[in-house]
Amino acid sequence: MPKDLSNYRKSYEKQELLESNCPENPMELFQTWFRNADESDAVEETNAMTVATIGKDGFPKSRVVLLKKFTWEGFIFYTNYTSEKGKAIADNNNICLSFFWPVLEQQIIIKGKAEKQAENLSDGYFESRPDGSKLGAWASNQSNVVASRDELDATLKNFEKKFENNEIPRPKHWGGYLVKPISIEFWQGRPNRMHDRIRYSLQKDFSWKLERLAP
């Protein structure tokens, strides 16, 4: 049924983003924004981010996953390597991450290159997960067609029996990606759609170039 959304509007007036307040390294600004969002009672799952890849069919696809760590090098998340996103990254490791915290009127868009983490680092994170999540990594042939929910539940029960009273190892098809950024854009909502957009671009000497973009 048609629905006209042309009157949906919001005035963004909470904060501003000026070049004079921007550090040389965008990871410092990311850390500040992330910490502020995480300390806000109004933001749920601060680490929820959209991951966009280019599939083998040539189409982009976005989905929400959870950021599990960020360092000076980049951003880390975990998934099934044989999933649709895993296969897309294997074919083209140029990906995009984005965060949107509406209550803060802030958005961050990150372009970068994804690479698999070292196996020992994926092992370490996997060991920290609850047993239910570990079993799920074994039971779910992620992105593949399944006949029914019953089939999924039956597969999970089989792995519960297999690993009963035993340590659950990390499946080789599951692990982490480190996304090394080449561009990070910070978007701060402002009145009259005159938003602040500050983009950092990685240079050949590994310094960051800061530019203001028109809203």
C-alpha cells in the first residue's frame, strides 16, 4: 500500500563538528564518539554496525553485525568465512562499515580492506564466547538454504551431543576479519540539513588528510 513519507522531517541541533576539534588521527575521534555513544543510556548496542560488501552477483549487500574490537590498525568483527559475506570478501575485500546513532545525530562511514585475523587471535575470541554461541557456529551453515527450522534445531542438537562434556573448538570456517580503513567520514547532523561532514583519507605516507564535504 502506498505511503507518502515526504513530511517525515527532523531538525538536527544537538552538536557540531569543526575542523579545530578534529585530531590528526581519525581513530582518536572514533574512540571519542564511540565512548560517548556507549555511555549514553539512549543508545542500544553501540557496536552494531552495517557491513556492506560486493557479492559475486555484482550487487552490493548490507547487513548489521557487531564490532568486537577496534585498535589503531582498524576494526574487528567475526563471522562464518563460508557465508555470503565471507565469500564476497574473499572475492573483493573492499568493504564499507557504518555506524548510526540517531539519538546523538551522528553517523560514521568507513571504507577499508578486510583481511582475515591470525588464527590464534580468532581462537582466543572464540574461547571467550558462551557455549551456546560456540555451538551455533558449528550448527549454522550460514547463508545456505535450509529446509526448515526443525532441521536447524536438529543440527544444533547433534552438535550438543557431539561436544557434550568436551571443550568446543573453533571451526576452521569461522573467525575474525580486521578492516583496515582507508577513509573515515564523520557526519554530525546540523539544522537546515547543513550537516557537518569531515572525511579523513589515508595518504601514501600513512598520514591522514582531513577535508570538509558539502552536506
